[in-house]
Amino acid sequence: MILDSRDIARDSALAADLCIIGAGAAGISLALELAGGPHEILVLEGGGPAYDQRSQELYDGPEAGLLIPPGSRYLASTRLRYFGGTTNHWNGFCRPLDREDFEPREWVARSGWPISLADLEPFYARACELLQISPFDYDQATAGAHRRLLDGDEVFETNFFHISPPTRFAQAYRRPLEESAKIRVVTNANVRRIEVDSDARHAVGLDVVRPDGSPLAVTARHYVLATGGIENARVLLNSDRVRENGLGNDYDLVGRCFMEHLAQRIGVVVIPNGRRQVPKTYSKSRVRSRNNWICGAIRPRAEAQRERRLLNSLLMVTPLAQSEVADLAPAVERLARDLRELAALPPIDTRPGYFGWLHAYGEQQPDLDSRVSLSDERDRLGARRSALDWRVDEVESRSMRTTARLFIERLGMNLDARGWLLPPDRPWGAARWSNHHMGTTRMSADPASGVVDPECRLHGVDNVFVAGSSVFATSGSSNPTLTLVALAVRLGHHLKGVLAS
């Protein structure tokens, strides 16, 4: 059943066994995992069934960071506030985290999850089903004509993304949510804070308001916060009636370690007479392989990362001003931009062959000073706005440039290629973000080093859980959607036991 809060009587009170706050990829995946059970599930979505500018403006807030230009409205422009969440505009790139992403790495500050890839692997298959891709299988992905670049290289390996349609969760799963006898989805239900008992160890209800500010009473036995990597932290920090620093924040870690995936055009690659030697799969082009659309990327092997103290990263090579004929105007703009970048490089041999940009997509090291906090400004519904201070350190730039330089060297050894990095005096000149918000409620075994435990339960609070990429302890280099859905499926399995007890 799907309802609008504005159609619910003002004196009504909603109660459930479990209340999921947020109806994006994590919240809807979790609800679907619990749909066949005997328990009453309530899903609250702050936005409506479609995009609304007034609702979207609730995401605005002050922001600072090296990669955030003034006036960019990063907080409001990188996520969507309506039913289905940011799956309403994602690109569909899916890839699991790598094994080493979960492991402590002594050269990466605050690295290591309290779970391993093996703990999550059983749930990736269901996540693939929800994202409408085939189960992940590297051998299948590389079948047929999809050759690997630098195949067998001791430093680099080929990995593949599976490409979702992309799945729009609101469209794909509206019917099962509407038809479920045990699930109620309420849109335009804005959660301002979680209400707790006198010692802030047990949640007793939610402070929910409709778009006009009128209250909606909501209680449940258990709660799951699934509003995204920024909003999860905001709701916890705003839950400050009992403890002034917010809920689950005994160690001042809620909102800290905000991470993004750094995307940078980092250099140029020239392979004489080598167009056939760079498979199309490595240029973010979608290539069909059996039951999947795939896209290849180059990654330094775990051993190479360890030996050279590198962060995890992916590399792709795209032809200069790659475009379709039908996209001529944007192509001309890209070509002009490309030529400006090329002017900063040494003379380049442009004889016939492969000529393209080298792109790097990098992991960000967890940094306590990179954080989501609260602004003193309140939104029109009375909640304090998010404030973002996104820190990017020299370690990320050094790691990405070292990885790119190694790749160019290996190409030269294997394919007689040449390459150049963009000038080091402007290491982030062509960098951008990826709209991936991670780490603000990081998972840990010890409450002193994280916000949620290995089961995604808030440390120190017995009935509040968190879902989404905010629980990532490290970001890896893979897009987060597949893993956050797998974590939601895993949480669903855990909650079945919790609800039954």
C-alpha cells in the first residue's frame, strides 16, 4: 500500500513492527526482503511520488571543499528527494567491492571493516537480481571477444562493471509495494529526528511532519535509517533532545569520514596503429556479453597497492572527444575543452593509432575532518540543515598519479605506447565528484571507532539500524550501489530474526 501523508487523518497514529526511513535503493531493497513475512513494515519517504523543487530545497546547506566550486549546490544537486531516491537518475554501474577494501591496510588510515567480503558475498546475488543484472561472474563478463588489456600483467588486472538498465526502484518495485499486505509506504513524511528514552538507548518514536509542517505520529518496535550518506548523519545529529550531540554519537563520529569517489582526467595515451588494441569495453562504452551489458576498467592488483602504498583505483581510456554523430554540439564543446587541456602537454605524436584520455577513479582515505555536521540555519520544516566540509588530501592525488604513471609504463612495455600525465602543479584541475556519499555512519566492531556495529545497529542504541553507503568503513573504487543493496539484503536477513524474537 502506498499512501500520501496529506491524505492521512490529522489525529491518526501509525504503528509498525519496523519503520524504514527512506525509500531509495537501500530502503526499498530492505522492505522487499521483509515483504513475505508476518510483520508490519512501514516505509516513510520524505519526498512525494515525483520530483518537487520545494522538497528538493530541503537538501540545501552550506558546503566547503577543494572540489566544490562556489554556487554548485553539491548537497542538493547530487541526490534526489522523492520516491525511489537517487535511483531516479543513477547510471547503473555495478561492481562489488574488492577483497582488500574490507581488510586493514597499514598505509590507509582507519581502514578495515569488521566484516569481510566473504560475509557479504552470499547477498550479492540477490542484490544483482534487485538491480536487474546477472549474478557477478568475471569469467562470464570476459567471455567471447572482450579481451583484457594488459592481460596477465603483474601490476594491473582487468575488472568489469555490470550495467543495470539502470533500475529505477520507484518504477520497478511500485507494484509489489502497493500489493503487499504487510507493507505501507507513506510519501511526504518528513522525519526530523528520532525520539528516544531518557538515557538515549532506545528509540520510542519519530518526529515526523507533513509538507505543511503538521505532525504525523509514528511508532515502531525497530527503526532503520536509510536516507542516504548525508541525510543519515543529519537525522542522527538532529536527534538531540536527550543528548545534545545527537543519537549514536557518544564518540563524536556521526558525520565524520565523509568520502566520495574522485574522478579525474589525468593524462593522455597514444598507441601507434593500436586502435584495435584498446577494446571498446575500456572506454565506458557498454558492450554486450551474454546476459549483461559490461564495461571494463584497469585496476592495480592488491599486491601492487601494498608494495607501492596505493589507494584502490580504476583506470579507463576514452578516445579524444568520444561522441556519437547525433551528439555533435556537445562533442564540439568537449573537443574545445580537450584541446585546451592538450595545450598544457609536451608535443604529442599524433600519427594514426589510438589517441585518448586516461581517466582515473579513485578511493578516498577516511578522514575525520571530512564531515557532515549541522548548520545553525533551519529548513522550512524546522530541522537544522546539513553542512558539508569535504576534505581531499595530497595522498589521494599522489596515489592516483602514481597509479596512472605505472599504467603508462606498463602500456609502453606491452603495446609500445606513450603517455603523459597532466601537469602536477594542478593535480585536481580536471577532477570532479561521482555523487557517491559514503562513510558518515561507518561500520566498526568498537564503538570508539565507528557508528554502527557489524549488523548495522547503532552503537549504544538497541533498536535503531542504519542502511546505505553511509556505513562503508572504506570506499574502495567501485560504485557503491551494488554493495549498499547487498548490505540492505543482509540487514533484512538479520532483522527477520530480530523481529521474530
